[in-house]
Amino acid sequence: MNDIINLKNLKYSYKKNSPVLDIENLNVKEGEKLFLYGPSGCGKTTFLSILSGILPAYDGSLKIFNTEFIGLKPSLRDQLRGSEMGYIFQLFNLIPYLNVLDNILLPCKISPLRRKNLSLQELKEKCVELANNLKIGKILNKKVTEISIGQQQRVAAARALIGFPKLIIADEPTSSLDADNREQFLKNLFDQCESQNTTLIFVSHDKDLKKFFSNHIYLPEINRVKS
């Protein structure tokens, strides 16, 4: 399998001479499900922001989809993130005045490239299929403020998955769920990633989730900046 992420000697600082991340090497293969974990404050969210192109890193090399992100124009990073990545936020970041269907469809409306030449009708059909697979097909017309936290989480996952992104980045998305709902969510997410051949980077401070992943990395071990 090809590497979807290839990282070498990546360094990042918020302030000069105050490094936050210094990672020698990291490779993530296409279709891989990687669990990245560590305690709060170890740089997990910063690292995800760099991988997604939200934060610009200036030292080292970071190739994603065979594109070098170091030195890449912000507009091109934004374009790649919008067309090829899905992001599941810890607090979901759903749009409260939109219903479930429109929240899921939002990335494809913002990024025409995410639609992959699908018509609006085909896109809605894919949305319904995805929602059914994630057990939220019956609430598509409800506002997200009217559904449970667990349902909101699955809406966030569907929004990240719509349009066949190559990479899903999930930042602590199970932190508000109990054990049973957490495991069901992971199963649904894994099934959808496998059906779409989507690479998953799942980040959490909860090391108990490690058992669900064949590949896992403890961030403080690969980060040469010690907190």
C-alpha cells in the first residue's frame, strides 16, 4: 500500500525557541486505522491541526497525498483539506440552525471537488445510505439541537465521511460517550472507512481505546520535545 502521510523531522513552535513538536519520522499507509494517544497537553490537537493544514509547519517535511505541505500556500492547504479530508471534532461543530441532512451535506456544498462529479440527487442518496449505516437515517429532518449527544456524534462522522475523503481525522470524538455507545460508534466508523478505503487517524487521551486498533502510537514517545 502507498503512504498517504510521510513525515520527516517535523518541528513546530507557537513561539520562537519554544518548540511544541519535534517528530523524526511517521508514515501512515492508505486504508490504515491509526490510534494516536497521549495525555492532555502533549500536543495531540496541535499535531492534528498541522496534518489537516489548519496550522502551517515550517521545518521538516510533511507529504500528504504526495503533496508537500511545508511551504504550501494556505489556499492550497484549504483546498486539499476541503476536498480530501474529513474532520470529526471533539465538540462536533455542527451547525445548530441546519437539520441533520444539511449538516451532513455541508462539506460537499462548500467544496465542489468533494462531490466527485455526483449530482445533488446522487449526493442525497449517498447521504441517506451513509446515515442508515450509522443508524441515524430516521432523524435526517430533525435539527441537530433536537437529537442526543450520541446521535450528534454520528452526524459529525457522516459529515466527515460524505464525498469519499481519502483521510479522516478524529479528535477525541468519543469523550462524551459511555462504553457501549463508544464501541458501537467505533464499529460503525471502522465499517464506513473500510467500505470507502478511507484512512483514519483517531486521537484520544483514553488509552483504553488502543485495544480496538491494530496500529497505535503514543505521541510523547515520538515527540522529541518533552513536556
